[in-house]
Amino acid sequence: MAVYIVGGGFAGCEAAYQLAARNVRVKLIDMKPEKYSPAHVSEKLCELVCSNSFKSSDVNTASGLLKEEMRVLNSLVLRCADESTVPAGGALAVDREIFAGLVTQWLQNEPQVEILSRTVESIDEITSLPDAQAVIIATGPLTDEALSNDIKNKLGEDSLSFFDAAAPVVYKESVDFGKAFYASRYGKGDSDYINCPMTEGEYAAFYNELINAQCAEVKDFDNDCVYEGCMPVEVMARRGFDTLRYGPMKPVGITRPGTNERYYAVVQLRRDDSADTLYNIVGFQTRLKFGEQKRVFGMIPGLENAEYARYGVMHKNTYIRSPGLLDETYMLKKSIPGEEGHVPVFFAGQITGVEGYIESASSGLIAGINAYCILNGLRPFIPGAGTQVGALGAYAAGYGGADFQPMGANFGIMTPVLPGGSFKIRDKKRKKELISKSALDILNHIKTDRSDLF
């Protein structure tokens, strides 16, 4: 008997680890290397397809808190991320090859995990297997078309859709450091980012070319369907002349070392590998044609002769309307028939409407632990909205609006458990500190209380 997990991304790998760590047999199915999605190129599990950054490491930020919560809950993804870091100022960024290699190696070496390469076309293809005790669908936002259609039919709902984009990556040796320079914003932390400054005239010329550049055709593309967190830079630019200057090209707090020179706009590059040879252009997700990327981005001072390890690309992503379909453990409320009756089915990862690498892993962690609970007749593991990991599950299960969209970690979806109520604390910094401390206290208390799980 086994728990079947479909999808070898962040959610699927984390779920597999949580189950295996509790001595549950796992069969992890991924269509690679038999078949690849439009965004995947590596045979390894847990492949990063967009940025190599997992956002802030500061525990008093929402994304930093989520990572610390995951560490408390013994996350494989966080363990491997911490072992494959590259300098990124206050963010946690990884060498994508080393990171994916570590996750893959761990799961390949785990006796409780069997990795299978095949394309799954329907849910009941798995639930009908005689040894299937539970199923976790963690196929991500690039779910293969046949399975995606089956999910739509099974749930009686149309999947929502949005478009995701990846930023270009350039070789460091091709950057002109006569114009570009290393510096951190406000001088905080190490100078891990390469900065390419612009005058007002340079920015105006760049802006004009960017908004008029030719875009690659993407099937069914609609500007209104673009998720805000991964908006193409050219789409963002069309919102107004200064939009980029308040976004990815924000010049505030950046000066060239040894001078007090200020700039009209600044493009930042973040290290993408441990060898310090590759840098991605921060916030420059794009669907421009490759030739246009080289031409327009070549107008950025320091990148005139940049050589690209990877051009920016865009692809369609899908996610289900999780509210009403899933509970806070990410388990499907609707029963799916199986060989031996009804098999519990969970969804995890970005297909549920959580957005981000660590957010996806967190849903896999919750789904994995709760699959274990179901199999062993234990009460479910629901951390609650006083924690970031629990708040994401509560959002996916209980969002009440009509415009459900992908959500990353943020304090707004939490219900903090604070003495006297959080809204009486006016100091924002202090409030965040208390929210983070409370969340970690909750999880540590749960770990002590739930000896049946931890």
C-alpha cells in the first residue's frame, strides 16, 4: 500500500518527504524525463523555472516567517535551500542546479520513496490502483492538458487561468562594470546585487522602446489574465511612465560606492548560481521576442553587450477554484471512487492557488502530514491562521470573494494571536515582530502537543 503523489515539484517533493519521514510508502510520479512542460528543461525534481530567489530571509516579514515556520516543521525544501544558498542580500536565493540536485538525491536515496516516470491523464487512473491509500495531486500550474481537463470535469468547475513569466539570465562576465556596480539598497547587508543606473534621458529612451517592442505570441494571452506577482515588464511599463521607477527599477537607497550620486532609475541583477557566473535581471519577466530582449535590454547601461544564458519566457498557468473544493488540509471535499472504496485526494502547490516556491512547498507539507493523519485515524493537522503556513491553507479553503487569485505569503491573510489584539499595536515593526513570535510559538506548542506527528 502507498500514497501516490503526482508531480515532482516543490509541493510533491515536500509531501513525499513528510510521508516518508513518518514511515509511509510513497510512489512519486513525475512525467519527466518522459515528457516536459514548456517551462521545464532539467530531469531533476524540484526544478526552479522562474527566479532563484525565495524572497526575504527576515523572520519579521511574511515570507521570512513562512520559511522559519517550515524549518520548525522539518521541511526538506528549506533544508536543501539552506545548503545551496548564493548571496542575495536579505533574501534567500539558491543555486538552482545544486538545490534541485539535493532534493532529487534525498528522495532517490529514501527507501520509502519510489520515483516513477509517466504521464498521468486522469485522477481515477491513480485512485483505482489497488495499492492506492491516498493521492496528492501536485502537478503545479503547468499541469498536462489531459489531466487538467480531467480535473475540470471531476470538480465540475472550470480552472481559472493566468500567465506566468520568467526573467532573462545574463553572464556576469558580459556586464560592463565601467557603468554597473555592486551595492545594496541603503547600504544594508553585503553588496550582492549588480546595479545598472540610468539618467532621466536614458530611462525615457528605454521606456519608449520597451512599450513599443515586439512581443512573442502566446496562445490565449490576455493582459487582464496576468498575475500581478509575475507581470511582464512591458505590461507593467504600459501602466504609466513612472510605474517601473516605483517597481523593479526603483532607484531609492542606491548610490555608487564612494559617491553620493543618485539616479533616475536603477536595474538590479541578482546572482543566480553558486559559481557567481550567472545573474538574472530582477523583475524583468517578459514575453518580448528574443531579439527584442537583446535590443531593448541592451539599452540598459552596463548591459549593452550582455550575453544571455537564458532569455525571458512566458507560459500559461492554471489553478483550481480551491475555496469550497478543498478544506484547510488541502484535501478535496468531493469523494473520488477507487479500487477499495473512496480514496482521499489532496491537491498541493500552485494548482491550489498558493503563489511562490515556498508557499507551494508549505501546501505539500500540510497535505503530506494530513495524508498520514487520514491513514492512521488521527485528528488533522491544522496550524490555523495565526501562522503563515496555516493562513495559506485557510485562504485556499475559505476565501469568500468572487475573484479568487493566487496568493503568496503575507500578513494580511493571517489572524494573529496576540495579547490585547494586534490592531491596538501602532508600531508596525513591533507588530510584525509580535506576529512572527506568536506564529512560531504556536507551531512549537503544536509540535510538543502532537507527539503522534512530530
